[in-house]
Amino acid sequence: MPIFEYKCGSCSNEFEKLVRASSPAAECPSCQGTDLHKKLSTFSAVSKSAFGAVSSSATLDTLPAGCGTCGSPDGPGSCQF
């Protein structure tokens, strides 16, 4: 079940929405508009193989975090790198 990022064409509100196959069409939570544009988003997946020899007792605290230093005006996770 992916989470999509949208920007409303009517009021410029930006929001995220969990989308299921059975979900109705998305609408802006601010103005209920349907002129929505999907934003290009990064995605995240965690697996043991992605970090080499991660033990089965690894927690999210031991996994690397985003740098958060790019200063992108679109906020964390929207870095162009």
C-alpha cells in the first residue's frame, strides 16, 4: 500500500495519502478539490541484505537515517540527490 504525495492545484496544499486498490479518488483535505498533482517522491525499503550483515536483533535505531541537511524547500525526503 503506497503513500503518495500530492499538491492541490486549487489551493496549493501539499499532503500525503495512503492509497489502496479499493480507495476512492483522492481529494484535498483542505478544499476537497480534485485537481491534484502527484509529486515525485523517494521511497524507503529496509531489508537485512541492504545493510550487509545486520543481525536479526537489529532495530530501526541501528539503521542509517537521512542526512536532513540539503535544505530542500520541499522538506525532508525530497532531496534531489
